[in-house]
Amino acid sequence: MGLSIANNVTSLNAQNNLNKASMNVRSSVEKLSSGLKINRGADGPAALVISEKQRAQIAGLKQAIENTDKAASVVQTGEGALNEINSLLVKVRSLAIDSANSGVNDADALAANQAEISNALKSIDRIANNTQFGTKKLLDGSAGISGTASDADVKFLKGSSDTLAGIYAITITTEGERATATASTAQTAALTADETLTINNVSITLTTGMSQAQVVNRVNEFTAQTGVVADIDSGSTRLYTKDFGSDASLNVVSNTAAGATSSGIGTTTITDNGVDVIGTIDGTSYTGSGNVLTANSGSAKGVVIQFAADSGANAAKTVAAGAQGNVSVTDNSLIFQIGANQNQTAKIAINKVNSNGLGVGVSNNQFSSLDEIDVTSASKAQDTIAVVDAAISDVTNLRGTLGSFQSNTLESTANNLRATLENTTNAESVIRDTDFASEIANFTRGQVLVQAGTAMLSNANQIPQLVLSLLR
């Protein structure tokens, strides 16, 4: 190529190469100083898209791990309180067993035991109402399954973690019944002789001159021992068990023939057994225990309801068969976000452990829940033991559920999240982090090229001066 002054192509070429080398050095400096090989979209559009998604995932994983640790703290708080309630229940059970020792205890001893039990129940309620994580209460039922019945004759007792929120129609198809016995002859006059009634193996002495009302009152004095209530139905003396269902039995006989001047029971033993209620919950039929109906399948699984007794002549039965309104179930379970993505949650229901929420629905028992227990007589103490055993079972089962949730759900998930975080961070590092060994080599190469390019540009700019030598 000839020499020219107007256009120094050699200089332009040197400038172009120097500019490329400078840009490469600038890029290397940026990567080395930031530690990232992708600093902007232009550095690698596809890599930027992938790595930004991974960054979001990494941030989510870190928060999910923290969430899981917090959830474990919540569960531990509840479980710790349940441990103390368990200890109180064990103490209450010991007091009930002591009260059942009727051959030793007098009224004062029983009253002292009852006072101590009442104090323990207050402590259980206090723990249940005051246990909280931050401002969130854990054991008062606000973190579990709750329900309300639309019919006054139906009582929602409890639900379980299997119970789905919703409205469930309730229908009785077979009424629950108490064991019942009616005197074969109505007593229309005062007793003309002393008489002994034997009710469920308990002897009750009736004295001459007692009216029918006085006979009824005398029988009711022994209700705690016999489990039997007396009343007057259509002029006749009627006996029926306090409890409903097939576990309730009645056996009564008198030592005096039936007649208008006797109790009317007669010398032939009268026996009867109760009938368990049968009904439907959400269209599915279940056989209950006494007057308590439990759903053991379907969406309503775990729902336990109780039917009230009828009144008047039908007092020995539950409310009449037919529709009984509905039960509205609300799921207030604790929900924990334990994953890095949408809907990666776990939930657990903690039903209330107040004294009126423990030991509910014990069959063939005069107490419907723990808050009603009474040990002022040996028979009451026996029923108290059964209710306390059920309450201990409720609490220990809940503790087991919480422990399993913490160990198998929260801690296992946290371990998996940490492994996932490690692998995801490694993948993001491969895409975005600077390889210093390689980049320093590029930087060194670029520095040499810049220095060489600068020298060559200087020489190229000298070429037009060669024309002067031709003009001399």
C-alpha cells in the first residue's frame, strides 16, 4: 500500500485493536472487582435470566429455613405447656384414686381432695388460656378445629386434624335411649310396709308411710351409686339411667309384690339396656356411643357431637329422630410457609386443652368433660378416673402429634432445605461468579495487548511523517 497523508489506515487499525483490548481489560477489571462474571444483561442474557431466578430461589430457601425454625419454636412452646398440663392431670388422677378408697376416706378427706382437684383444673385452664407465642394463643382452641351447632339440642364437642372446614347437616335416624324401667303398678297410696329396692346391686330401704314422691326422692338419693334417676311418668314410678347407650344397664327388683300401696316394682326383676344413637353427618350414617355421635370417615372425619335428652315423658331418650340442623366447622390450624415457592406450606391443628375440652364424650359416665369431675363420693371418683384417663389420652396424643410434626415435618424439611440451598447456591455460583484464575489470565493478556497496542498506535501515527522524507 502506498504512503498517504489524508488517511492513516494503519493508525485506525491500531486504534481499533487498542480499543478492543481496553474494553477487554475494563471488563476483566469489573469482573475481578465485583467477583461476578455477569454484571449486566450484556454480559450474558441467558445466564442473567437463569441466575436471577436462582437468586430469588436462594433468598426464598433462606427465608423458608428461618420460617421452619420459627415454626419449631412455636410447636416447642405448645408442647412444653402440654407437659405441665400432663403433670397436673397425673396429680388429679392420683387424687381421684385416693377418693375412690371409700373404706378409708370420710367426707372431710373427700372435700379436701375435691378442693385440690378444683385448684388443679384452674391451673390447667390458666395454662391453656395464657400459653402463647408472641401474641398468638396456642392452646385455647383458637389454633385448632372449632364448630358451632345451629340446633340447641346439638352440641359440638370437638373435631380433629382430619376434619375439613364446612357445614355438615345432622340427622338422627335412631334415637339414643337410656335403660328404663317402669313400675308394673302405679303407687297411689303411702307404703303400708317397709320395702327394699335393689337397683344395680345397691339396696335402698323404703319405710312405711312414704308417698310416691318420697319414694322417688329416696331413690334419687342413691343416684351417685346406682347411676339411676327416678321420676313419675303418667302416674307410675319410672327409673332410668343417667347415661345413654348400650353400655347403660338397669336392673331393679323389690322384696314386695307390686301394688297400689307398694313401690309398684314387684318381685320380678326388671332389666333393660340403653340404645346407642344412630344418625348421619353430612349424609353418611354413623353409630354413636350413647348420645354421642362421631364421624370416622369423609370430610367430617373427627367431628364429635352430642345430642341433648328430650323432656317430660321422653326424658329417657335423646331428641326425636329427624333433621337436627347443621354444624359449622372452622379450621383455625396453624399454617407454616416451609418452602421457597407458592403453597409450600404445612399446617397443624392444636385443639383446646381447657378443662371443658378434655375428656369429653366418655361413654357410660356421669361427667361430660374434665371440668365437671367430682370426687366427693366413691362412685363419682370412679367416673372421675375414667374422665381423667381420657383427658390424659387427649393431651398425650396431642403431644405426640406435635412431636411428630416437629420431627418429621419441620426438622426434616429444614434439613432438606439446607441441602437444596447448598446445591442451588453452587449452581448460581457456576453461572455468575468470576473464575479468578481464568479472569486474571485474561486481565494479564489484556494489559499486555493494551500496552502493545498503545506502542503500535504511537508508531502508526509516525507513518505520515515518512512522506516528508520523499519531499526533500
